[in-house]
Amino acid sequence: MSRNAHFLLGLKGAGVDFVCADMPSANRLTVGVMAMVAEEEGRMISARSKAAMAAAKRRGVLLGGYNKNPKLTAKARKAGQEANTRKAAEPAADLAPVISELPADLSAAA
């Protein structure tokens, strides 16, 4: 739902009832406790990530996007883009027959 306990507890304070599909027995107390736990977990994830990146940087690992990698040439980038385009075309081709059967005006079908 959220890792912002203030947001969730504010909704709870405003009288918003929560229904959790994966935990139907959850009540306001459960949601409040889980919101606090989720917020703390978010802080811990952030601290671990920052520590890991600082350690990698100390080891000399080059951090950042592809434009900081001197080995990635324009040709390699283009090949990667073409591979991604091919991979995206496969599911699109699988869905084309289903989409062609849909009515042109979906509002008329409702």
C-alpha cells in the first residue's frame, strides 16, 4: 500500500476502511502496525543501499548509467535497442488477433 505511515494513518484517521485482498482479517490496528513496519523497512533498505553503493565506490566500481561506461559504443547501444524492439514485438504479435476482435468503439460494448 505505502511505506509512508503518516499517509496511511491519516487515511485511517479520516475513517477510511481498508480491505486487504491478501489478508481479509486485517483491521485498523493491523494496518497501522504494518504501516509503521513498512516505513521502518523502507528506511533500512535505503541505509543498506547507500552503504552498499559507498562500499562499491570505495572499491572503484564505476557507478551510473551507460554513458559512464567507456566500453559501451554507439553500435552496442543500437544493437541493444534493436534487441529490445524485437522482444517487445513478440507479445504484441501474440495479442494482435485478440485486439482485432475487440469492437472499434469500446463504449458501445458496455
